[in-house]
Amino acid sequence: MKINGSLFRSMVVSAGNALENAKQKINDLNVFPVPDGDTGINMSMTLGSISPAGREGETVDEVSREIASTALRSARGNSGVILSLFFRGVSRAFKEIDRADLPDIARAFKLGTEEAYRSVSNPTEGTILTVMRLSAEAAEKTAGRKLNPPTMQELFDKILDVARETLNKTPEMLPVLKQAGVVDSGGMGFVVVLEGMIAALHGKPVALAAARSEGSGTVFEKFSTEDIVYPYCTECIVGKSVEFKGEGTCGDFRAFVLSAGDSAVFVDDEEIVKIHVHTSDPGKVLSEAVKYGALLTVKVENMREQHTSLTTEKKPSPVAVAAGKLEGAAERAAKITKSLLPPKEVKAEKEYGFVSVCTGEGIVAAFRDLGADRIVKGGQTMNPSTNDVLTQVRATPSKVVFVLPNNKNICMVAAQAALLEKKKKVVVIPTYTIQEGIAVMMAFDPERSLDDNKNAMEAAMKGVSSLSVTRAVRDSVVNGETVRQGEYLGLLRGKIVCHAADRTDCLSALLDGVKTAEFLTVFRGADVTEEEGEAVVELIGQVCGKNAEATAVDGGQPLYDFLISAE
């Protein structure tokens, strides 16, 4: 048996569905009590944008390149980037191959693993990377078996067996996992991917679990058929004609599609254009499409008819999920749509520009006041995609664009966005916190050279202490101490250094580590009053002394009561 393009597409779509169904289970494996357990969400959204619509006779080369491109642009968080890079390695293994045989699959796992490892500067054993590596070694050994060679199903079954065994051993490789009594969340996600792929290989692909509203019945019953303004769900793949070959060459077509209705998704790859749009006139969309090349696939569905059928039968269907009308599916579809919209180029008007990732009205305003050209909304539990960052990089009117991720889990996404941008010079300053981002922007001088600015900004990043206070979202064990859900946590550059049932006690212990700081800025969270912010300023005076200058401002950030910058 060999795997053709259509089967490989089905396998990856099945994997994406499996991730979506299991995302909360994966999220719950987060070993730390801080509110950032979103590995399952990030991995699900990375593969969730892969289209199930293909064309007859497509090769694994064509399909794997499409999947790699889409996954990379949709990638969120470190786990999402690693997963997308695995599939980029797979696509390189499948280059110029129509159907993949056993050695091709083994090579795909090998190159996929190598690509993923290259993305991490200091790989840690006991993570998703370990699960990938040992799975790839099992694939190579099994596929090369001379006596009693395996079938394709047996090869994948062996790969999954080794992946599961490795996952179960991750607590022995990472003490923090053993202490928490869990396996690695990213590794679990990769096992779920394999389970989804194998299900499709065996002819039983994983479908999205039907989401339901609270109480009985589906949410389709809560609106009428007439509420569907654009009734035709229109999808097509266009094989580009010679004059449109290359990535991002169909800007006029994109503008047309975005104005043709709603829920638009437009992917402009090197050799194909893929579109999805809800419109009132699918004929116009398809007529416009053929101006750019040959229609490879076309699908048009009447959502009003589907909705009538759904409300009559009282049960959800895959069409309902695709239309984005089931609870949860609409939000997911909206995020996917946003993640895939191609970036718009903006002419350079100056030498330097800034893109900052942040959230909270006050914090956004602070970055804008310091000169940030574009803001990517995101942060803890809200990791933006590669394409979200790339969109704002291309919308920045400068030759050089500095990107400030301001979160450890967004640095890899920013790095991938920088690699995708070919016209501007993109410099990622690997800020782990909002406080570091603020310090970096204050250190910038438009009169300096690029290298001088980079050195000054990196020095400023290292010179600030980033303190934060949040609440534990689960019971956990940290540094040998039991942390209870709901307790206040004090963090220094993302690492938990203290915890307490009382917020003031937690703040006092946290500030005790920066007694010599001279300048402190307190960003109040969304649920913190001005009076509570001023109380922290007074506490700083008590802990750090009268010579310490402290200011409280409204940050508006979610999840974290206080973000404190100490210098």
C-alpha cells in the first residue's frame, strides 16, 4: 500500500480534528498553576486550518507542501510552531513524490523531526521533541525490516506504540513532570496527531465532536434561516496560471473575495490559491477565480437549506460545524479565518519600526506612546499565529521592523514570521515579558545604527526585573511546595518564586527580591482598582525604602493583577 495525496490530506485533517476534540485534555496537563495551559489549543489551531477539500489525483508532494505552508502560518505557541515545522520536514521528504511508500514515510518522520529540533536552541529531553525523535527512529527501523516487512498500517501502528511508550516515560526524563504526576502536554498532542492519522489510514477518520449549547438542542434553533445573510458557502482551489506563480501574487483577487461576503479565508501560496467565503452569488466568485488560473476543485453549499434540515432533524452535522454555527465552532472558525488572511504590504516610509505583542488597553497605549507602529493582540493564553505577526510586520511602514514577542511562548512564532518576510529586515528581540518590551522600546534611539540599537535594547531587556502577580488555576507542587488553586502567585520573569493566600503577603515576598531597585512601574490588571494600585506603591515604599520611585498605571491586562517593572 502507498499513501496518495488525498489519503494524506484525510490523515492530517483527521489529526487536526483529533487535536480539537482532545485540546482541553492536553491543556490540563500543564504542570504549572499559572494561567497559560494552552498547548492543546495552540496545536489544534495550527492543524485546524487544513482544508479537507482536495482535488482528484493530487500527489503527496502537492498536499504536503500545502499543509506545511498553511500550518506554519497558522502556528501558535512553541508547541504549534514545532508541530508545523515537523510537517514542513515531511513536505521536504515528499518532494516530487506522487505516492509515499514505507521508506518515504520513514524519511518523512526523520526530516520532520530534524526540522523540529532545529527550531529549538536547547532541546530538552522529555518533551514533544523526544516523542518525535523516538517515533522517527522506530519508523526507520521498522520500514527497513528485511524479514517480514510491515504493511503501511503496521508501520504506523508501530510508530504510535513507540510514541505512547515514550510519552509515558517523559515523567522519568523531566523531574517537573514526575513531581506533578503528568506526562508532557506537547508529547501528548503529538500522540493525538498520530492517533488521528492512523484512524484515517484505517478508513475511520476522526470527525469533530459535535458541540452543544447549554441545555437540550443545538444552537441552530436559536436563530432563523432568514438570519443567514450570505447563504452560499463557496470554496475552491485555483491552480495558478504562469503569470501568477509565486506567493502573494493575487492581491486583487483577495480584495474581491473579502468584499464578496463574510467568513472569508484566502490562502495565496506559490502555485495555488485556496478560498472560502460565504456569499450571495457564488457564480461571481468563481468567474473571478478563473482569471487567475484553472479551477482544481469547487464546492458550493446552500447553508439555508442545511440550516432548515438541521433544525428539522434536531441534530448537528459536519456541515453545521463547517458553517460555524455550533457553539465553539464559530469562534474557532473566526480565529482560523483571521490567521490565514494574507498580509498586506505597506511601503516603507522610515528606517525603523516596531511590532509589539500585548493586550490590555493601558499596556497597548504605553507601547504606542513609546513608538510601536503596530500591535498584535495577544499574550498569556492568547498566543497569536505566525500570520498574525507577519501581517503586522508587513503593515509597518519601515525598512527594518523590530518585533517584541513579550512572552516566552510567542518568541518562536515571531522567529518564524521573520523567516517568512523576504522584503523587510525583521529583527526579533526575544522579550519574555511586557516589562522587558517596555524597557527595550525606551532604549531605542532612531539616530543609532541597527547593531548599536540591537545591543542597547538587549542590554535594557536584561537590566529589568519583571515581577507579576496572578492566581493559581490548579493545585500543583512548585519547588517542593504545595500550591493550592486560588492562591496568589509571585513570579520573576515567568518563574514562580512565592505564593500566599493573601495578595499583600505575596507582593511583599515578591518585592523582597528587588529591595535595591530604584525605579518601579506597576501596571494594574483589568480587575484591579486605582486604590489597590496605590496601595502597592505604598507597599513598595515600605519594602524598598523611600528612595525607590514607584508609579502605578492602568494596564488593563487580563489574568495578572499586577505587572511590575523594577530597575
